[in-house]
Amino acid sequence: MMIGSSRLTRPARAATFAAALLMLVGMTTVSTTTHTASAADAPGAATTSDTAQLQQDTLAAAAERTGRYFGAAVAAHKLSDSTYVGILNREFNSVTAENEMKIDALEPQQGQFTYGNADRIVNHAIQQGKDVRGHTLAWHSQQPQWMQNMSGSALRQAMLHHVTQVASYYRGKIHSWDVVNEAFADGNSGARRDSNLQRTGDDWIEAAFRAARAADPNAKLCYNDYNTDNWQHAKTQAVYRMVQDFKSRGVPIDCVGFQAHFNSGNPVPNNYHTTLQNFADLGVDVQITELDIEGSGNSQAEQYRGVTQACLAVTRCTGITVWGIRDSDSWRASGTPLLFDDNGGKKAAYYGVMEALGGDGGTNPPEEPGPGDCTTTYTAGQQWNDRFNGEVRVSGTDNWIVTVTIGSRQQVINTWNATVSWDSSGRVMTARPNGNGNTFGLTILHGGDWAWPSLNCRTA
């Protein structure tokens, strides 16, 4: 990032999880008392969605149907945030440690390794059946002071020792390693970055890859960089030539990571698909590793859709990782660059990605409503063993009627901020404004069916 063992297959993990969930539901005593659900109602179960995965379509599920993963960068200290973890567990099937696996975090003193925060992320991912991308083994930035003070052969040996120790420690747990990060210079030179690692000799990248392969032979080994999205750029061409050389000489490289940090000054290039395809044609996988796109609304959604479509068009584009979960979690928070807003609500960009993946986000996507339009956005709330909360936001009119349809095994046991009525089946609820704004909520006793309600909105 710019400043900044064999395991069960996913279908098998999903089947195992589903069986465990059915057992859990079978043991749950279902209460029909109408009340406002709170964390106190389910001690130890209300802080995350670990106990139950909504059977609604998700980024992970939609991507997996295409043979790809959809991941997110994760910070260890945010694993205590229930909204953050709820989205992580529900939407993503791959995890990258945002900073916790970088050199300064893992080896703050030479020869003394501290894996605690990285382990929190890796263990959480594995427990949730998610893959892990290791980021990163060798990098000129975020080096501890002791490494910054080294040079020459001493630095080379220290770097290789770090690569070997870390990759060995996590052997069998990592899907892909960013072995080397950001080793090429910006601009038109096509040169290597003038870093302390580069000054140990031009073969330092090759040496790092060979050490990583020896330490973790089954992981995918990637080179990762930024501003390599446009096929015409000198930096892109330089990385391409390196990968081409490595493949021709048998240097162990399996994949190339494209960070994909975009904004108005650096938009998604119109030859992005060409770039991905040309690298894939060298015989390596390509991965979009740190995606974020500054902006909002339909413009941002279109760019996210375009990036996703470019990956889908390349057989060897194996997955996409967004760099953070909510806008407020991003290293570029002021640019609102992610798929979920500060409150965890799905943005238009989310639906752009889902549409490209052929998925169904479960609600009407947020639009820019025209006169008389009525749109709804559903946001998942807290979840317990026997029930879950949801929030419906209405836009486009203050005089709305929203029809909420639930599953045959479900029961709405509480609502707020709306006047509601029911049809004779008890499965169709009609909600109208009650003077408390255009957002209302409900608690659904799921009966084993975790699907979100379907929504239909019209102007009264």
C-alpha cells in the first residue's frame, strides 16, 4: 500500500458452517414477546454476526460464483467494532492485514518477532472460513529503525531472514503473499526505486521470492505495486519486463497485485483490462489488491463497476480486495472511497460491484431520485441467535408507503419509527411515516431463515 495446510474448500466450509448453524437454531428457545432487542437479550452474541451468516447475496458469494474472491483490508483494533466485524463476516471471503504484517509491526527489534495483532486477523479469518493475503514481506517503507540503519550485505541478510521467518511462521495459512511491494520508481524512467533494499543489488527482488518459496511452498507469491494500471505507463512496462524475465528464468512468481487507488486525478484508465490481460498472458495470476475509488454516487459506482468488469474479463484475475470496509475506516476517509458509508450502509458503489458480479444486493440500490421517485435502502443491524435487526431508509419522498415481505418461517416482533399494518398472511407488512423521519426499523424472529426482507416503495 502507498503510505499507508491444507484447508477445507469453501463449499465444504460452508456446509460445515450450515450444519453448525442448524444445530444452533435447533437449540434456541424462540420467544414471541414483542420487545426492543438489545445486547442484554443475548449475552456474548450481540457484538458480531459470527453466530449466524445472513443467507442474503453478498460480495463474497457473488464473486465466488465467478471463481473469484472478494476481500477487504482489516485492522486488528477494529475487530472489537460490531458493525465493522458484521460487514466483514458477511460480505468478504478474503482478508488482508492493513498494517499488522508489515516489517515494523512483525520485527520491531532485530530478531524479535511480535505476531500478536497479525495473529488476531489471521485467526479471525480462518475461523470464519476466509482466505488470507499476506502483506508484505519486503518493502522499502515501514521498516523498523534498526533496518533503516543497515545497508549492503547486512541488510540483504536481514531482509531474507525476515522473509524466511515470517513466511515459515504462517506457512500453510496464507493464500497469497505480497512478497515485494512497490519496488519501482514513479515517473517516466521505468527504473527501480532508489531504496536501501535496491542498493543491496539488482537481484534483491529475485532473492526475496526464492526465500519465500522455500519458506511457504504452497502460497501464491505476488509482486505488488501502485500506478501500474495504465498499460502505456513506463512503470507498468518496467514491472511487466521484470515478470517476463522472472518467468523465463524460473524465478518463483505466481501473481501480480495491482493496488488500484483511483481518484479524479488518477481515474480508472480505459485500457485497464488490457493491462490485466497482458500480465495474465505471461502465465501469472493478477489480483486487484488495494482497491479504493474516491467519489460518490453514480460516478463512483460506474468506476467500481468498470474495475470489477475488467477483472471478470480476465480468466486469471482471481480476486479483488478493497482497502478497508467503511469510508470512515479508509486511509483516504475524506474521499469516501469505499463500498460502505460511515454507518455501514451499502453505497451506490456496492450495487455497481454487485451488478457487475451478477449478484443481488437484496434491496433497491440507493439512487439519485427524480421527482416522485421512492427508493429504499436496507441496512443489516445487530444479530442474535434467534433474531436480527434491520433498518430501512426511504428517499425521494416524505409521503411514502413501504411494503415489507418476510419469509414463511419469519416473524416481525418489533418495529419503530413507522405506523405499520399487516395482511392476513402475517408475512406482508405495510409501513407509513409516523412523524419520526424517513428511516424505520424492525426486529425479525428468523425461525432459521436469515434472508433479508424484500422491500417495495411507492409514493402515497
